[in-house]
Amino acid sequence: MHPNPLSRSRWIADLCLLAVAAVWGSTFVVVKTATSSFPVLGFLTLRFLVALMVLLPFNLQRLQRRRPFSLWELKWGAAAGALFAGGYIFQTFSLRLTDSGRVGFITGLYVVLVPVLALFLLRYRISRRIVLALILSLIGMVFLGYVPGSSFTGDLLAFLCAVCYAGQILVVEKMPPQSDWRFMALMQSGMVVLICGGLMPILAEVRGCEGTLCSALLPFAEALPTSLPGDVLQVAAYTGILATAAALAVQIWAQKILPPSDAALIFAMEAPFAVVFGLIFLQESLTLTGAFGCALIFAAMLTVTLGTREVKGQPAPA
């Protein structure tokens, strides 16, 4: 008796998406290590420049077929890319201040924030399940706040990252259906390169100035990179090729086979993977209180993802 081809394809798609979630979870560890002694904005510029180079050939095929990109594609891509860049900037700076697993779980709150932002910005209806998820996530954040060694600034940056990711998903939700995902991915990677590369020299100048505004920006002000260590280049290649370009392609292919609930559940595993990799490779600690807080946030994520259809859209890659 031959196995059902559809079932086999579904299992393959499940495993591929699980691999993507694992890759995304691992990026919290490798990025934290790479940016410990290398400027954050310099690393992000390099990472997404790699992704840009990988995605560019797929878009050149469209140009060769004389299918130019429209103005509305540029506008939607730029809007999503700006939020995408903000998410990565906040997330990467937060990794400087707190554990990678903790950042992974707080970032995962974007799953809960998507329907909340949709309520205020798009007038989408919100269900009781979303209210329950909000309560669980808030209680989980309180427990995380009492973990020894926690950083309020680091948690705040990770939360702002989740807000940006949620906003990016809403922009993708409202994109016209005929938009080309290849160009949208290219635009978003390009916006990260443009914003991070443009902010580098500006924030570098902040280091020498005084005033209220300069003091607020000082935590983000870093000197321009003067060299490119091999380990940083390796992490940029890993995150740019596997965690960005390849993961996006696998995600789009797999989600054509799997129902949304399967994909959402697998993507929720990104946060637990971040904790596991942090424990193994960075010897990060996880107290009982912290584990309970993470469990509540994970429960909130599952409450939203399993069976919800308030807002569709692609999860933001880590």
C-alpha cells in the first residue's frame, strides 16, 4: 500500500517549517555573540546586504521578462521594510542587554499584538481568545520582570521589536494580492540596509555631543566599524542566506501545502528554540520564575495562533 502523497508532502512541509523555526531560534544566539564586540547597525547592514544579493537574481528574472515594478509596490515595500528594520534594530540592541531566550519570547509577543493593532488601526473585531492571550502575556511579562539579571531597557527594546513586527505583518496583510513576494522581500531587505547604513554615521556623531536628545540616543551610538572579523562575516552569511532568503522561500512553499494552524504552531516554536540554544551555547540560566513567565507567554502565543483567523499575514522572521 503506497503512502498518501498529500500526507507525505505535509510531513515534509512540517519538518521544513520546523527547521526554519530552529534556524530563527538560533539567530538570537549567534547574533548576540557577533554583536558583542561589533556595531549592531554595521552587522545588520552586512546581514541584509547578503540577503539582498541572494534575492536580487530572482528579481532580475522579472526585469528580463519586461515586467517593471510599480509605484505602489515600491510604497508598500518601503512601508513594510521600515517596520522590518525597526524590529531588527530594537531586537539586536536588546540582545546586548538581556538573555537571548528572554528576547526570543518577548519578541514572540508580536503574535498577540497583531490582532490588537488591527483593532485600533484597521477596525478588526477582537475575540475573547485575544483578550485571554493578552492577559496571559501580561502576567508572563510580570514574572519575567522578577527574574534576576533582567533589564528593563532590554525588555522594552524587545517589546518595541514585537510592535514593529506586528505592524509589518499588518502592512503585508493590506498589500494588494497581486504584489510580487520576491520584490517585497527585496524591498524589505533593501530598506534595512538603507536605514541601518544611513543611521551608522549619524549615531556615531552622537557619541561626542551633549544634550537631552543625545543622551537618549547614546545607548545606540557606536563607533563606525574599522575592520570585519571573520566570525562576524560568517554570522552575517548564515543569517542573511539561511535565516532570511532561504527561510522566506521555504516558508512560502510550505504554507501553500499546510493549513494556517499548522504553520502558526510551528512558527511559535521559534521562542523555545531560542531558549534551548541560549542554555546550550551561551550557558544562560532559566529560573523557575522565568520558566513560568515564558510558559505563560508561549500559552498566549498558542491561544492566538491556533484557530485564529482575525488577521492573516506572514510571520516576521527573526
